[in-house]
Amino acid sequence: MSQGDGERTGRATEALRGLPSIAAVTADPAVAEVASGLRPEIVTAVAQQVVERFRRAILAGEAGVDPDQVVPAVREELTRLLRPRLATVINGTGVIIHTNLGRAPVSAETARAMEEAATTYTPLELQLESGRRGGRMEEVSRLMRALTGAEATLVVNNNAAAVLLTLSALCAGREVILSRGQAVEIGGGFRVPDVMVQGGARLVEVGTTNRTYARDYEAAITEQTAALLAVHWSNFRIIGFTAQPSLAALAEIARRRGLVLIEDLGSGCLIDTAPFGLAHEPTVGESLAAGVDVVCFSGDKLLGGPQAGIISGRADLVQRIAAHPLARAVRADKTALAGVAATLRHYLRGDVTETVPIWRMIAAPVAALEARCRAWAAALAAAGDLPVVASRATIGGGSLPEETLESRALAVDAALAARHGLTLPELAARLRAGEPPLMPYVADDRLLIDARTVLPEQDDGVVRALAAALGVA
Ligand SMILES: *Cc1c(COP(=O)(O)O)cnc(C)c1O
């Protein structure tokens, strides 16, 4: 052993001796204060885990391990255990379907339906009329049939699962023809060619990145072909010299050649987006009317419901998909099913712009957003003059890329933040750590809170969060 090693070992032994006993940690007033709501064994277990972490760090020769930090670390860990992490965040980002913030918040009626399903027994697989076993998909199937004409519908965990399951059930061991322009990555590692491999299908790419013609699909068909796949460009655009055959043209080929046309539609919009000043997002009904046999889409994007993957289309194919062994592994639970059904009822009644939060946000008039921002500013007058500025909100969640909605935001510029002793990143960090947490965004040297994505019932929260962060509470 070199002299340096000896010194280090000596220091480590000393540091290890400095670690407090478990009894000392749990008896420390700083720990006892937060431990009062917890079972004593839990407090002991957490203290042991933290002390062990410090011991390993010392033995590993990590610099700056301070035994005095054990008590604060245990206190912090216990505090975190008791604080729900997935409680409310106020979304001031102007991104309506914000994947990092959990995508679509659901309507009050949807939340009630999900709560009821979660906290009671439900006739999930029971026909109440006959007392016999019934399909768990009947309700959603009936609703989707009325809304889109889909013969049958199956709900699974999410759209990634819907696409994987559909390919596995209908195309395993066979070929699937896909345009090169649609061999895309959706995000979060969901790449269409990889999903195809996972589903056991062989990908046959046709055409080019920017232009693919109906004749390209036609020429690639062999006796090994099971399906043509269309993937919606959810989260990007290719503009300029482009060509892609219509769904109707693909459907015609599929029918003539005895193949299945599958579409991964992504968002699963059920209404026309054009009246809101947005580009037209293809709807589920349009896909089915064009002759798509099976369409897959998300529950928590433009549908505005809970996380789910929805598979709609021909009854014989949906049946085959539902019978695949993987269907059981990715099936939706009763709360998601109740939530999807409750969300679909809003479309049945035609009240989505008053009830479904993402559609309320999309439909909100600019004048109303301006008035809310002014009210926030007035309530925060003690913090200084906070201007209301024009902003652009986006749909997000891999839907309608490049499309923006005129909006209004409350702005805090760097000079005003400095008067409160903060830089803009420091102010943003305080807002994120606040109670309630508020997610703003920073652009053009200003911190902005976009009113379009703040739920109206959170207006007080915005004022409280800003007042606390700026120290004028
Ligand atoms: C979002 C999206 C997916 C993934 O859907 P999840 O519900 O997030 O699993 C798949 N395909 C397309 C085209 C999408 O837009």
C-alpha cells in the first residue's frame, strides 16, 4: 500500500466513524418532525438506506461526503415519500397536448366516470340483461360505431400497443408495404420499422422519401403480402415536391388484391379542426369512409381522453386482433375504458368545446384569454407592471405540427425579475418548484405564461405561484 492509499483509508475510517447511528437519526428533531405521519419501521428503513448510501460513497472514495448531511437527506427522503409527485402542474407553456405534462387532461364527466369505475365494481365482462359473460369492448364499440361507422372497436394500453398488436395479429410472418416517406419515428423511441419487426412482419418499403405513387405499392405486392400500412405524419411535415396516394386509392388496391389496409392515424381526431383556424387534421371517420380496414389512434391526443390506444374497423379483423395472445397483455383497464366511453359521449352530444379541456383550450376566444391575463396582472400589481403580450399556442403531442393558435401571455422581463433579485431561469425554477408548480416558458428574454393552456379554474393558482416566486405573497 502506498502512503497515499494509507492516508485515504485513514480518512475513510474517520468518515465512517462520523456517520450517525440509526437511532440517532430517527431521534433527531428534524427527522421526527416529518416522520410523525409515518410508521416507525418505515422511518427506520429509510434511515438505514440513507446511511448505507453514505457508507458506500465513503468506501468508494467519493470526495466531499459529509456525515452531517445524513439527517437532512433522511428528512428530504421522508418528505418526498409523503408528497404525491403526480399532483397538479399549471401548464403555462402554450403547448396544449404536452406529453411531459401527461397529455390531455380529461373532462370532469370523464374523471367522474373513471373514479366510479375505479372505486366500485363494474359490469366489465358481464351482460346485466342476461347475467352472462359479456364483452368488455361493447360500450366503446357501440359509441365508435355511432360516431364513425366503425363496425367494431378494441381499446388497448396506448396507440403504440394498438399498432404493435394489429401488426402482430394481422401481418406476422408476412410482408407489409409502407411508403419510404412514412417509415418514421413518432418520438419516445417509437419507430415504425422497429414496431414492424417486433410485430413479426417484414417491412417492404416503396417509393422515395418525398414521393410515392399508388403504382409503387401495386408493384411490390407478392403472395407474401398481408397488408398496406399508412402512417399519418403526426409530428412533422414534408413540403414541396411531394406525392402520396390517397387512402381511397390505397383502399382500392387493397380490395382488388385481397389485402388489408391498416392506418396508424396518431391523433384520432373526431371533429374538423378547420373551424378553429387550424389545418384540417384527418379524422377517424374519414379514414374509415375512405376504405381503411383498421385504424389505430391514441386516446389522449386530440380525442382528449385518458391514455389509451383505440383500434377501430372491420369486425372480422378487430375480432382477430382481440383474439391474439398479445391483446391480453396490452388491454385497457376498466378506468381507461370508462374514461374513453365518457369522452366519446361528449362527441355524441356535440359539447366538446364546452367540456373537453383540450377542445375548450383550442376554442377559447383570444379576447377571453386577454381578459384572464389582465386579471392576473391586476392581482399581481404589487410585483410591478406585468405586461400582457401576444403569443402563439401550439397543439403539441405530435399533432398538427407547425400549426399555431393566436394567444395571450403574461410576461415577466429580465429587468422586472432582477428587481426581485432573480434571473429568468431562477424565476422559472422557483415557479416549477412552487405550490402549485407552474410551468412557464422563456422566449425573447421574457418569461411567459400562456393563458390558453391554463385551465380557468387554475387562475388563482397562477397568481399565487407568481406572487410567491416573486416574493410579494
Ligand atoms: C402518438 C403516435 C403514436 C404513439 O401513440 P401513443 O398513444 O403515445 O402510444 C403512434 N403513431 C403515431 C402516428 C402517433 O402520432
